[in-house]
Amino acid sequence: MPALVNFLERVFRDGQAVLREIPLPAQKDCEEARRLLEDSYGAYALSVAGPPLPFDAHIAVAAAECLRQACWFLLVRDEPDERLEQRVVLAGRPRTPANHLSADLVLRYMPAIYHRAKAQAPDDRLPARLAEILRQWPLSGVLADLSEGPSEPIDLGGHRGLMLLYAERLALHEKPAWVPTGEALAYVELVYHHQGRDMGGLRPTRIQPKEIGSE
């Protein structure tokens, strides 16, 4: 069985990452990995409200490889930072709702890797690298304990189901820097209302123009 497929099956079935040797990106893995990811995505996407979102195979496979590499560097601490930078990558940013959800199929497991890396060696390059990736992919990044907010404003392509999912995740992992604005904020307010909760200090502080440079 191809290595990436074996890795993904254990992740999806048991929530475990098992690696016995350095994972070398293998092109021959991609087609079988794509089929596994597409099958898993079909069931996963049904849990998201709103218009159905197509599967983005390129993003999903790239996210799977990124997770596999991150797990290796979590286990093996003596790898050089240069190799980490080359292997733990997820190029680009989400531009469509399908990008967000296709990546999240696998990236939703990344916060657990980030938390372990941060606890083991907070000053190492791995947690910093994972934080960069999670801030670029906010649907997954909202699950992590990151004080810095997303790299770009949160709109999730305007997809109602993704905004609702994001709001539900934020309610479980409250972080003021991750509170969205605009339409996405309305979904956060809706979730808190249905849960009978007050957003309180979760609302981001908006600096008025007159305050800038006032001191």
C-alpha cells in the first residue's frame, strides 16, 4: 500500500499518525491518495450546511502531504530547519469555499500537531511553521490556540455553511483575534445566541481613526 495512503487511513480511522521512516513525497502515491481523500470528503462535506462544495483534489493531496511531513518533524527533532522549510509546506492560500473545505478534511488534524510541537519545544521552527500555515487556512486554524489572528480577513468565500462551521469552532476555541467581521460575524453572533452565551470580551476592539497617534 502506498505510504501516504497508509498514513491517511490510520489518521481517518484511528486518529493516529504512524510513521516508520522519513516520508519522501512520492508521485505514485497521489492517485490512490486522491481517491481515498475524495471518498472521505464525500461523507465529510455532507456535514456542512449550505450549497454543496466540489472536491479540490490538488489542495486535499497537498494538505495531506503537509500533515504527514509535520508529523515526521514532530517525531524526529534533529532534522535541519532547511529540510523542514522544504517539506512542511502548503503553497498558496484558500481562494474558494471548495479550497477551504477540501484542505480542512486533513488540516483539521494539524492543530493537535501544533499544540504538541509547541509544548515540546516552543522555540523550535516547527510550531512557528505550523502557525504560519494555520493562519493562512482559518477554517482549520481556528481550532488551534493561536494568539495571532488569520493572515487575511475571514470571509470563507461567503459560503453560509462554512461561516456557520467556523462560528461553531470559534465558540469552542475562543480567541479575540479570530473574530471575523462582516457577514461572518453575524454567524458567530447567531451561534452564541443559540447557546445562550454572551460574546463579552470576544468582540475585537476597533480602533477609531481619531485614536491613531493620539498619544
